[in-house]
Amino acid sequence: MKNQTPFALCLIGGLFLLGANYTGGINTIFLVFLFLNAIPALAPIYLFINILLLILFIIAWLGGIAVILGGYLLTTSHVRTGKFIIAIASGFGLISLILTVVWVVLSFGWGGLLVLTWFVLNGVSALGLILTIIARSTARG
């Protein structure tokens, strides 16, 4: 069985995400939905956009379960699909984390960033995100 280490990292990271009840990517997908549906020029393809965003929303909503499923797919011949699922489940969460850091710095300054950094470093969900990103980048196939 190939990609055993990335699968183990996804399993541990997915369990961390499940334990922390992490669904951070949902907010980012919702913001993308609002932004794209506010552009009148895209009206003819709203249905396609909304279906695509719904699929991404479901994957992000599953969070840790999607990461574990993606990690399992890394051990099969569906490595690309597994990497895609892991990227959606953890990638939107990473984007949400970056947007949160920018918002905290703009709103509260560097002192607020210090408090946020403490929360992130002590959070299980941040560790789960880091493990899944490492697993995705080390997977071969």
C-alpha cells in the first residue's frame, strides 16, 4: 500500500478536526457565493456556479471526515481525487485562517494578532490543518 504516512497524517489530522468540530471553510465558500452572485454579468451561469459551490460546501462541511476519506483515497489509485478532497476540506480552512489574521490585524492591531496566535497555537484544529497540508504535499502518485 502506497502513501501510508500521508494516510496516517490525514487520519490523525482528520480526527483532530472532528474533535475540534472544525468547519472553517464554510464561511469562505459562503463569501465566494455572495460575491459571485452579486456580479450581474455572471447571471447566465449562476446555476453552474451554485452547483459547484454546493459541492465544495458539502466537502468543506464534512471537514475531518472528508480529510480522512481523502487520505484513504491517497492509498488507492485515486491519488488526485484524494488530494483534491483534502485541498478543499483543509484549503478553505487555511484561507479562512488567513482572512481572520488579516481582519484581526486591521481591527485590533498587533496585540490582537498576539492573542489570536496564542489561540491558534493552542487549538487542535490548527494542528489538524497543518497535518493535512503536510500529508497532501508529501503524497506521491
